[in-house]
Amino acid sequence: MIYCLQRHCEHIYGVPCNTYGIFLTRFKDTKGIVRCFHIEKMRTTKLLSSISMIKDKNVEIKTLGTSGTMKALIRKHLGGDTLQDNKRKDI
């Protein structure tokens, strides 16, 4: 997933993900949390929806919700699941 984010960001926008503060902070099973600079929310959701294949498998990435804080995002959109099992580092 991290590689796909990096590759798509460079392909679509011509810059690395960290230019927009985009990084995968948590991922577990089929859900994840992607952070970005607040002014880059629309660009980030567009980037995520543009990913259609990961490791030769067709995928559809949907944004379940956005929030100003991790705490509110987890409470509102993930039903309290913190996705703590597989924390990811900054890409």
C-alpha cells in the first residue's frame, strides 16, 4: 500500500507524498488511516481513489470519512477500532 501511494503521487502530481504530508499511519485487514496536511484533503482523497491495483490485484479504495483529529476519526468512522495492530511509518 505504501509503495502504491508513493508511485501514484509521483505519477499524478509529479512530487513525493511528503510534499503534501501524505502518509499511511495505520493499516489492519482492509482498513487504514492516511494522514495529510489539512489543506491537501481533496488531493489526498483523489489520490486514494485513483489507486485501482495493488500487487496485481484489482482494488477499490473508498474514503469512509475525514476528520481533523485521529481520535474523532476513530470514534466516528471506525467504531472505536484504533487499528493498532499494524502501525505504519511515514512514507
